[in-house]
Amino acid sequence: MTQRKDYLATNAGKRAPMPGFVLLVRARADDDPTMRIGLTVSKKVGNAVVRNRMKRRLRALTREILPEAGQPGADHVLIGRNGGIERPYGELRTELTKALAKVRR
């Protein structure tokens, strides 16, 4: 996702807060089955190097997990949190799986 209005619209969807990130999911009203992904890491998390590292980790998570566990035809936004950069990658993977299951319910 590239437009701010899409991020703001996703904010009205379902939310699953986790220790390393917050997952927002909103089903789109169109008939397009593609999943769109957005990543956000604010300056509160750290300087540019830390934010970019966090974005790379979140991008790797989405590539690994979303194709089979994500919702088709929905927008998924991951918002990085302060503790996310120190968390082991395996924990982030299990948290994303839990968050997707929570949003599905």
C-alpha cells in the first residue's frame, strides 16, 4: 500500500496488538482477491537504522506467513513497536500467526 487514505481506512478494521507489533486487517469491498500489505515504523521506535531494520524484519515475516495465513481480499498493516527489534525472529513469527488467527475470529 502506498496511499495514506488506505492506511487510514485500515485503521477502522480489526486490530490485534502484540508485543512486537500491531496488526490491522480490513477486508476491502472490491472483488479483488489480492492481499495488500503496509508497514509502518514511527520515529518513536528509534533512528533511521533501527526503523529500517524493523521494516526488513516485518517484510520478511509477511513474505513468509501471509501467503498461507492472510485473508484474501484484505489490507494488512503491521505497525512496529519499540520492543520488536530486540525480539527473536521466531517469537515474531509466532506472534504474527496468533494475531492473524485472532483477527479471523
